[in-house]
Amino acid sequence: MRVINRHPGPALRLALVLAPFAALLLAYWIASELRLAANPADKLLPAPESVIDTAAALFTEGDRRTGKILLWHDTWASLVRLVSGVGIATALALGAGLAIGLVPHLRAMLAGFVGVVSMVPPLALLPILFIAVGLGEASKITLIVIGIAPVMIRDLSQRVLELPREQIVKAQTLGASSLVIALRVALPQVLPRLIGAVRLALGPAWLFLIAAEAIAADQGLGYRIFLVRRYLAMDVILTYVAWITLLAFAMDAGLRALSRRAFPWMEAGL
């Protein structure tokens, strides 16, 4: 049997899923042991048990000065910014994607503009945003919106253009208006693609959030990582990186479950 036709069973599949993570942890443990054996005071690769102890303290112990558990406050601040930015970008992408895909005049006017804007490196605009909008929450949320909305608009508008023309012609034959066609014909078929677009945009959204928090913030996951790097607190940094990864994975898994439940026929594979 050809290898492309072989499928792993449940036990083997689980082992294959865990294997890369186990290999990564093993490589880190070996590298840490080697560095600490050469220099017990080395801070670059702290021992795994040291990272675990630090993580437990970060999740449970309050700050000596304020009494607050900083990790939870940082998480809340970052999630508010992230959800706000992704939510605004999603609304813009849905509205603009439907408009560009369905209305030829709007497509002629906006498609090229959105294409050019999507090529602008968002991080290059960060200084401009801080000058124009300020150092508050608005600039961080705006960076996320600018970073992911244009790409999402292009994706959704293309999905609308791919809809069978026969569906739109039949709807017009039955007397449907442009708004009804958008809401009853195009929207139900675009929503599954929208969830997929949001899932793909989460990675860049986290990147833009961390970059903005690192430069101008007084709380947040990105702020804390760049604050403690001055002291080479790798155990804290690794804990925050692992926590961000877990949050991103949980959000992606939630969106995937939503897609499967709401649109079981679409087979959301990403």
C-alpha cells in the first residue's frame, strides 16, 4: 500500500501529535543541562523545574508592591485589546467584502485600494499611529485592525466573487433586491469563510499586539515580556510565551469548534 493511502489509528495519531512537542522539550532540557553544567549561574536556558516553579508563582502569587497577580491583569489587558481589534476588523471585512464582491462600482473603486493597503507593513505604521492617535488603547487596537482587516477583506471579497452566478440571477428573477441578495444569498455562504479568515488572522493579530505593547504600554503580556528581558528573566519570559501560545491555541480551537457546529457541511480543515 502506498504511504499516501495509510492512515494512523487513534493511538498512533496521538503519539504522532505529541512527538514534536516531546522532541522540543527534550532538546530544551538537554541544552539547559549542558549550559548549566558549564555555568550554574547561566540565565539563558533555565532548568525546566525552575521555569515550572516560576510559572506557578506567576499564576498564584501577587505582586509585592500592589498585591495584584500581574499575569492575570496582563492577560486581561491584552485580551481586551486583541478582541477589540479582531472584532472591528471582522466587522469591516464582512461589510467591505460583501460590498466589493457584489457591487461592481465599489469593486472598481475599492479593490485596488485594499490590495495596495494590504501590502503596507503594519509595523512600519506604528510610529505614525502613536503620533496621530496617541499612546493609549486606540493606537494598539488600530494597529491590529490595519494589520489584519485588508487581508481579510480581500479573502472575503474573493469568496463572494466565487459564488455561482446562477444563484444571484435566480434571486433577481424572484424579485430579490441587492440587500436581500447580500443577506440571504451571499452572507450565509461567506460566514464559514469569515471564521476561517479570523482563525488565520489571529497569529498576525497577536504579533501586532505584542509589538504595540512592547513599545507603549504599562500592562499587557507584551509589555511584561519586554520589561523583564532587561533582567534576563528567561523563566518569566518563557512562561509568558507559553501562556500566549496556549491562549492563541484555545481561541483557534474555539473558532474551529464554532465553525464545525454552525457549518458542519463546510469541513473547516485549517
